[in-house]
Amino acid sequence: MVHPHNQPTTWDGHSSLVDELMLQLSELGEEVPSCIVTAVGGGGLAMGLLQGMDKHGWHKAVLLGMQTSGAASFCKSVEQGKLVPGYQDYQEWFLTPST
């Protein structure tokens, strides 16, 4: 099984986005972005971006992760200091009648 966000090979693949970003920035005469904004679900994309940023020495660039309130498992995990799976959140959201 290839886990969608919780394994190093997934992060390695996502880190290649920073390679592409670096190439495109160099074509514009730019070097390091001040900030990269990304969606965060399970954290795999964010982990890959952080690895790519580290690989290229972008230590001053900020990674800003945004998450919808209905799928905030990452935010809940950070708040609680442990892994909080998101599946239950989705199940509650889809199965709870709106008022």
C-alpha cells in the first residue's frame, strides 16, 4: 500500500515540487520565495515541501499551511500533540444533518 501522506517516499515525491519552483523562479531572475502557501490535509504535501525547502537551503522561507475547518485533522493533531485521524471528522460532517 502507498500511504497518501504518511511515508517518506510520498514526501520525496512532493519535494520535487520545490525543484520545479526553484527552476521557474530562476527563469524570472528570482531566488528564494518569502512564503509558500499550501493546502494541508494529512501533512504529506507539507512534509515534502519542507524537505525540498531544506534541500535547497530555503531556511528563511515560510511554509503557510491552510486547512478547511471541516477537515482540520492537522490542526487538531498540532493542538493535541498527537496524531488525530481525520476520517471520523468527515464521517460526522457527512452524516450529521444540518440545522
